[in-house]
Amino acid sequence: MKIKDLTSGHILSHLFRLAMPTIGSSFMQMTYVLSDMIWLGRLGEDAVASVGAAGLFIWCGNSLLLTTKIGAEIGVSQSLGRKTPEIALQFLRLSLFWASIISLFFSVIVFIFASNLIAFFAIPSEIVAVEGSSYLRIVSLSFVFFFVNPTFAGIYNGMGNSRLPFRYISVGVILNVILDPLLIFGIGPIPAMGVKGAAYATVFAQVVVWSIFFYRLIVRQEMMKLQFKKFNFGAKISKKIFQLGFPVASESALFSIFAMILTKMTASFGAVAIAVQSIGAQIESVSWMTTNGFSTALCSFTGQNFGAGKWKRIKIGYRFAMTIGLGLGICVTMLFLFFGENIFSIFLKDADSIKLGGAYLKILAVSQLFMIFEITTRGSFNGIGKTIPPSLTGITFTGLRIPLAYLLCSIPELGVLGIWWAISLTSVVKGTLLPIWLLIVFRKKNSTSLKT
């Protein structure tokens, strides 16, 4: 059994040991999209915009499956902290069951309605509409594998082992990076498939990653004996999985819907604006992915210590994570402010597009530190099983981006920049309020219940 006890030992080393592979996994996942963007950028802004539009629906699917990922992460970690491995196994088995059911349903819906979904954005370019729907339909074939993989990773994280998911996800990323240029541009007997080639590369890579997870966790049972003979639908555990994960999934799904609306607004400014926003979001995800790694580590760490009743360790772990986030936020802010156009020149060649991309990153630089504070605090809330406060804060102020964006982009001097200012300013508010809320929760805890 390779389960790691996080309720004792050096706190900072636990956080780094858990966070580094998770950060690596996140960057690996980001590489999927960045690889597509870099190679498709050579075909023009329309190709990038096609994948960017389709990617929002993939994001929506990932959001739905956060239900089982978060439910597994919290349920497994808290159960192990309470020294009840049999309950942890129930969370493991049922989270995988529900992940498979939900992803299959979403896959069928997207495959059937791919053209209608892309048409929602009313993008003027017919090429974007056609290529985007083709990409989405092809990728939907792998959703049953694509969306179950995070739940596999969540199970490992809950057991205190983030190193193995990193290894398995890395295999898929390497495959995707190799296949992207081969299938997009063609080589030898392989025909050039353009946007469709990027989709096929993603499908193959995700199926391979799922196969590795299935073999190692289910067939080899490398973490612990899974006792499938004791599997039952367990209404109580299933309900708990959805109680823990649904607020997070709802927020993320609504976040993706809000993003779709903002993208539709951006589309009125042309394909270049969509390409800039799509690429800019991936560039910004560097800070998001890094912070999410520490947030996931904090969730696992907090979950086990919450199960063991060790509140003092929980508070110390949060302070460590916020300090790390402060340093990261300052670095990313400076990078976006002073090197935005240089970064965008990697993806786009048109001078006007690069200039617009630089403006995007300068606007988002304002909110980087606050975004990091919000994501870090979310990990602590999730670990103690209080997933509603971060979700409520996120839904409320992310939703306010819509009216604020309409207001700001109507100002002639701002135009599409107003949409991006709405995103940045609401992140500042979320990153201010959520940490205050957590501090109130900490202060309400009776000091006599703290354990060293």
C-alpha cells in the first residue's frame, strides 16, 4: 500500500511533494492545448479560433466531471484521515462509476449537437464554424476516457500520491506533442488533416492515458486492494460524492457558460480577437495551473488533517500555501506587464494580433495575485468539506462579468478590451473576499479543539 499519511511530519515538505507532480500534470494537460495552438497558429487565426471555440465545450465537460474528481479527492482523503479505508474504497469505486456514466452522456450529446454548439457563437467566419464543429465531434469520441482521467488522478491525490498521475498523464502529452505536427501537416503516407489532425491526436493520447490508469489502479491495484466483490451502488456515499463535488462542478460549469457568452461577445470583434483571447487564456493558465497544483495539494493535506481533527496543521498549511502564492503572483504580474507581446509572438505572426495580445496580458496582470489567492483558498475550503463558499463567491462574481463586460465594451475607447477588463476586475474581488471568508471560519473554531 502506497498511501501517504499527511497528518504528521513536515508540513511544507508535504505540500511541495504533493504539489510538484500535480503542477507537472497540470502543465502537461495545458501542453495539449498549447501544442494545438502553436501548430495551428501556422495555419492562421481561423484555425486557432476553431479550436478555441470547441475548447469551451470541452471545458464544460471537464467542469461537470469535477463532481466525481472533487468527491473522490475529499472523500478518500478524509476517510483515510479517520482511519476508515473501507469507506475510502467506497468513494473510489463509486466516483469512477459516476464519472463513466456522466462522461458517456456528455459525449453523446456533444457528438449529436456539435454543429449547433459551435453555431452558438455566431462567428462570422464559415471556416471557423465548420472546422470547430468537426474538431468537437471528433474529440467527443474520447470524452469517456478524457473526463474519467481526472477522477483517477483525484483518487491518487486523496491517497497522498500525486507522483503517479503525473507520470501517466505525461505519456499522453508526449504522444500528443509528437502526433500534432504529423497529423496536422502530414508526412509521408499520412495526409495533412489540419484541425481534424489535432483532434485525432488528442483522442489517441487520452485513450492511452485512460488505459494506463485503468491497468495500474484497477488491474494491478497498485495503491490498495479494491475489493470489487464488495461493490454496491451505495446511495449514502453517492450522495456524499455529489454533495462534495456538485458545488465545485456547478461553479466551473457556469464559469464555462459565462466564458462562452463572453466569447460570443468577443466574436463580434472578429476572429483575431477570439484567437487572442484563446491563446491568452492558455498563457494565463501558467499561473492558474501552478496555483491549482498547490490548491490540490492543500485540499489533500487539509482533508486528511480534517479527518484527524488537526486544525492547527490545517492553518499552518494554508499560510505556507498563501506565501508561495504571493511570490508566484508577483513574478507572473511582472512577466505579463513587461513581456506580453514577446510571449504572444510565439503563437502569432501578425503584428496587430501580437499588439492586441500584449494588451490582453497587461489587463490580466492586474488580477493575477488575486486569482492565485482565490484558488489557493479554495483548496483549503474543499479540504474541510466546505465547497459552497468558494463556489458561491465564484458563481456570483464570475456571473457579474457579463453585465460589466457589456457596459465596458460599449465604451468606444475600450471595445474588446472592456471584456477583458471585466474578467480582471471581478477576479480582484473574488481574490479579496474568499480569503477573508476562510479567516472567519478559522476564527470560529474553538481553540481548545486544535491539535498539534
